[in-house]
Amino acid sequence: MTESPDRPRRFDLVVFDWDGTLFDSTALIVHSIQAACVDLGLPVPDDERASWVIGLSLRAAMAHAAPTITEAQLPAMIARYRFHYLARQHDLSLFPGVLDMLRALKQRQHWLAVATGKSRAGLDESLHAAALRGVFDGTRTADETRPKPDPQMLHELMRQFGADPERTLMIGDTTHDLQLAANAGTASLAVAYGAHAPSEFATHSPLAVAGSVGELAAWLDAHA
């Protein structure tokens, strides 16, 4: 890949989490988890507990959000979650400024990728709805590789593009994303407008914490 001699690129591969980082879906995910618990007569988690699981695989997320759930109930819980989420997913959108940020990164010839706890079908549907097909050079989902924070997602993406860990940056809104980066040996960057409270990020040592998409874009322009 080429780079500007006056602004050498620090990272060749920039990997984004999806929900809560690029896509404004945190509130709907929380609502869908809570509604699924109501449907099954399970204790309803508060917003903090429900939002903490964002980024995990669906099975792990449902098991944590509803700790009294049995293995036999998990398929029904997942089905009800999907029912509630799909009913309103077309009301969702990218955070303002995301498209401009991604275009600027593409102009600097970074490889762009997504590593998400969503399923392949779920991510493809979201990419289609957000008119982002073709923007990302690679994607990995929880149902086609090991879910976060296992490093396999990032390992596979780095192999795909021949990117070294020190030339790879993981960006996300949860500690699962930051731990994924640590486990894969890459740098990380956190955003404070998603699912997890910024106070949880310090022990994971992200390079910075961006309070908005605008702050994230400015950091990437100056440092990535």
C-alpha cells in the first residue's frame, strides 16, 4: 500500500466494531434483550447489564443478560431477541459523520474491516441497509469464527491483508473489543458513546478514548 511521505501511515489495517461504534443500535439491542426476557417470563436485566453483553456472540450475550436461563431456553431466547430486533432494525442508522470518516480513511488507503459479535446474516443486512456494501475490505462475524474476546477474528483479518499486529488498530465501544485487541497483540482505540462506560476502559490501555465520531475521525486523521 502507498502512503503520503509527509504523513506516514501508522496503521495499515483499521478494524471497527459495528454495534455502538459505527451503527447507532445500542438502545435497540438493550430493548430487544429485555423484551425477549419478558416473552419467556425471565427476570428482565437493567439497561447496564443488557448493554454490557453487546459485542459478544448471541448465545454468550443471552446467557449473561439472563443468568437464570437454561440451556433448553436459549434457542427461544435468541429467536425472540431476533424477532424484536428485526422488527425495528430499519429505523437504525450509522452515527452522523461515520461515512465521511470512512471515506477519509479510504483516501489514505487504509484497509478497512469489521469485527463484530453479529451473525453473518445480521451484518450483511446492516451493511445493505446502511449502503456500505463494498466500503469494507474484510469482515468477520461471531458465527463464522471464534467470538470476542478470542483473538481469532483479528488474526484472520491480519492474515488476509498481510498486516502485522503493530500495524493494526482495533476500534470499539466495549471492553470486549479492547480485550480482543490485547489478545491479538494490536493497538486499540475506544469510543465513549456506545455500550460500555468509559470508566471501564482504563485497564485495557487504549491509545485514546473518543467522545464522538468527530473526535474519532480527528484522532484517526492525526495519528493513524
